Amino acid sequence: MRFGYGTNGFSNHRLTDALDVIAGLGYVGVALTLDHHHLDPYAPGLARRVAGTAARLSALGLSVVVETGARYLLDPHRKHAPTLLDDDRELRLDFLRRAVAIAADLGAEAVSCWSGVLPGHVSRRQGWDRLLDGCEQVVKAAQAAGVPLGFEPEPGMLVADLAGWHALHRALGTPDGFGLTLDLGHCRANEAVGVAECVRQAAPHLVNVQIEDMRRGVHEHLEFGAGEIDFPPVLRALTDSGYRGLVGVELPRHSHAAPEVAARSLTFLRAASGQPVGPPSQRRPGREPRPSGLDELRAALLHPAPGTRSEGPTWLRGALARVAAEPARIGGFFAAAGRRCGRESLATAPGWSADEAARALLLSALPADEVAGQARELYRHGDAAERRAVLRALPLLPVGPDAVDLLHDAIRTNDTRLVAAALGPYARHLDAAAWRQAVLKCVFMGIALSAVDGLDRRADRELAAMLAGLSAERHAAGRTLPDDAARLLERLEKGN
């Protein structure tokens, strides 16, 4: 469960300060509402400011979704106006196109939008036609940019609930990249079924989730515990659905106490989801934490340093969205990753090359129940680089021990890169006998033992005896063990 916090709940903070506080509390993402004070899309120097924000997000290890619900950004007299339903809706369309472009440059996971309230002088039929036309235009822009669009049902608007979203989705022809932003509080306030059931119904279409507490029939965003939602089963339903996007806290009226509210919210959500609560992270502005695993790879590839190849992030965002929607298409994207993202080493993700990292992210975009099977197929039919990427991705994926047969296959080869990759963190699933044989094979093949994850922890008397036997054989032939193997044997013998 990846928790983020909405910048609309930090409206009294500069954006850079808000990001620092959110990351420092331990959140892994932000829902960034474009507004006058937070990356204004109409202020001068937009490209420079977007690049600076992308760099800051990357430094803090924060993922991002872009929200478009600023209240008075487009009209100082009318809240949220104009919408896609108004006579002057072209301004809203221009804003949404800008939001999509900004999201692409930030490497955002989604752009979120909504329909708006039907104006009194506009008939429902006319409003629906305007909405369809506007959505078609925004979907085209989002598809071209490779950014998923999350359309949010909002109480009181023309599309107010899940049924309305499904009707809009069908009327648009179920286009690629048109997903659903689900606000869990809205489900409690507005839907006939329970919140957990809403999650299950919405799961195939989710690209963005907002979270807060709320009461039945009252559209008021409340702190957790002040409303009526029972969160543990709701969060379990999200986990079971396979949703891997951000779950962003949406408390736009709590900016007066933003740091305290954000801290309380994360403590509550961690407890409700069964995560360790613990003290807040000690991250501070100016320090660059090292996010681990998939978040590190996302930051390295989707928020690249200036001067790196520019087409890779755009291609990868589109590929990730397409694989999430159509898992069977992963093979083509997997094969193209080296050509489209490059093969350079990633400075901000040591030990990973760009193509390996891209392939790991593509595997992570698959539905949980398809990961092991697709990984097996990609390994079986891939070249050496693709096989190595599969092996390196395994410890980052929800496959448990189901793919351990791939390690056995890799260890049987004479490809040093595959053998080394097979002895990474996923090798914890190898039984002791197979693991010892693999370590011995590293010695035979001249693979540095630093490639063996958990070597000091797993090395035992049996491995010492095997190394001692190999040492005796080599000594008789006038040869010696590699230095690292000799040091390991010496350490094990002293330990005995």
C-alpha cells in the first residue's frame, strides 16, 4: 500500500516546502493539485518550474499524480469554473491539456479530472454531449503523452457516482487510457453499496485512489476516525484487487494544520493497513533519501537527470499504462525496452541499467495473478539481457517462491551474468543444498562472491567443507582458490 498526500491540503505552504514535509513524514507520493501557488500552469517559466519540481520529486523519492481540482485558478469569481459543461469550456480544455503535458514531464502515474456541475441553463442532454466531446479531446492528448487519465465521479456533479462513470466509459467507446479515480469518502457518502464493495467493482479500472473519512449523505472530507468508514476491510479490498497506484489523502480544508494532520493521517493508515507504524521518517529538506526497490527504479527512469535521453520516460509511461490494461502485450514492450530506454547504468539506482529497470517496472505493472506466469514466458523466450532482467526483478514482484524454477535454470547455464543474477535477493527461495551448489559454481566460474546476496548469513559448515575440498583439489593441481573464496573459507573455519 503506497500512501501519498494531496498538496491541496498544504495550500499555505510553498510547493517545495510541502514536498519536503510530505516526504519527511514518510509518504511515498503526492497528489499535486495545479494551482496559483503550486506549479501554476499559466505563470511564466513553466518549463523551468516543471523541471525543478521533477528533480525535487526524484530527490525525495516521491511518486506523483496530477489533480486538476483547483478552486479559482481559471476564474477568480466562480469556483471550479469553467468546467467541461460550461459555455466557455475551452479554457477548461486548455487547462486539462496543460495538465497532461505537465504530468508527462513529471512522470506522473495519472491525471485526474471530473465533469463539473451542470449549469442551470444547460440541459442534461446538452451537458452530456459537451462532456463526451471534451473527454474525447482530453483522452487523445493523454494517449499521445502516455499518461493515464483518471476520471473522478464527484457528488453533485453530472457524473456523480460509479454508475455515471460506467455510462461515460461506455459512451466514449471504452478507450485505452481512460481510467477511474475513486474517492473512497465519496463512496461512503454517495454509493448504495459499501466502500469495500465499491473498490471491488471499480478495481479493473482504477488508476488513482483518494482517501479520507466521510459520513453517509454528507460530502465533507473528514480526518480519519471522524466519519463512518471502517478502513481495514476497505484497504484489504484495495490490496486484494491488485491496485498498486498511490492512495492519496484528500483533506483540502485542513491546510491550517497540514503537518500535524498529515502525520496523524499516515499513522492511522499504516495501522489500518497492517503496516508498522513506528516513528516518522527522519528525512529532512536537503537530504536525499534512497528509496528502495520499484520506487527507486521509477524515480530513476521517470524523473531522469537533465541531459539524459528524453524519449525514454514518455515511452515507458505509455508502455506501463498499456501493460496494466492489456497484460498480454508485455512481450513487445519487454523486447523494446533496451532500444527505447537505453542500456546505460543508472546513477540513482546503483547496479541497475536502464533496460533492466524498465523491464522490472513492466513486470510490476501486471496484475498480481499474472506476474509469475508472464515472468516465466518472458524468461523462456527472451535473450540473455531479458532473462537477466527477469531474474533481477523477481525479488521486487509479488510472486513468492513460485518462480524459483527460473533460478534453477539460470544456475545450470554457463552465462556468468545469469548465474550472478540468480544469486541475488530472490535466491532466499533456494533450498540450502541448491544454494551451496550455486555458490560453488560461482567459484568455479570466477564470479565474485559479492554477487551472492546473504552470503555471510547463509554460509555454513557444509559450504565450508565443500570449499575446503575444492581448495585441496586446486592445491594438488598447483592452483589456488580466488581471494574472496579463500577469505570466506578462512572465516568459516575460524568460526567453527
